[in-house]
Amino acid sequence: MENQTRDLRALLDHFGMKRPKIVALAFGTTISANFANQNPERAESMIIGAWGELHDALSYLERWEVAGRRAAEAVDQGGKQALVELLRKEGGKSMFMVIPPEGDPLREPVIDLMASHKAEHYRNGMLEVASSVPDLVSRFEKLDIPGAGHLRRG
């Protein structure tokens, strides 16, 4: 998370963005919140979507772990195409809630992206990132940035 937070800071610096409006989804929300906690003067406002820490983080990790096992089993049994079919049926409904709903033009590209890893990645790699995140919410809610102190839970 710290490396990606530094990457975000460097990207904003590269493009000369002093106080951007930040829109973040999934793990990008954690990186953005960490960035804002470290640099509150650098964000004009924030929109945070699908931030697992806002909802019971342990429950989120457990659901993600179950989804990862299901994804690994699909890859083991039928390769990428089997996982694509599983994600078409269950993605955004019962697993990997970051997948857009049916009818959304981004659904298929996101499914393809989510299905592009080896089985071992779904068993282990995805949880390494999610389980190493400290509690950022309490600090983030105290920031004087539109969107930060107005988090909706649930």
C-alpha cells in the first residue's frame, strides 16, 4: 500500500496536479485514503466506492477468500474460460463485487481482467494485499476534505 501511495503522489506530481478531485474504487480507495491521510492538503475532494474497510473488514476478507478459492477451483478445472463463465454468472453478485452489473459496458472487460491470473494468485496473492491494510477509516473521517467525513456505511 505504501508503494502504491507513493506511486499516486508521483503520478499527481508528474502531471502537475496540486489538489485533484479523486475518484477511487476497490483497493484504489485504500490507496487514496492513505494518500489523503498523509497529504490532506493535496486532495480537493474524494469519492470512495466499494471500500471494504467501511464495511466489516474481517467479513470482507472472508468473502474475498471464499471468492478466491472458487476462482482458483474454476481455473484448475477449466482454465481461464471456466473462470470467465463463473464470473459472468456470479461476478458482482455473490463474488468479486467490484465487477459491474449486467448491462454495464465495463462488465466484460473487468471480467476478462479478473480472470487473467493463474490459480495460485486467487488462492493467495489477492489476500496478501487486502489483509495488510491498517485501519485508515477513523483518521480519514476526520479530514476536512469533501467526501472524507461524509462516509456512508452499509
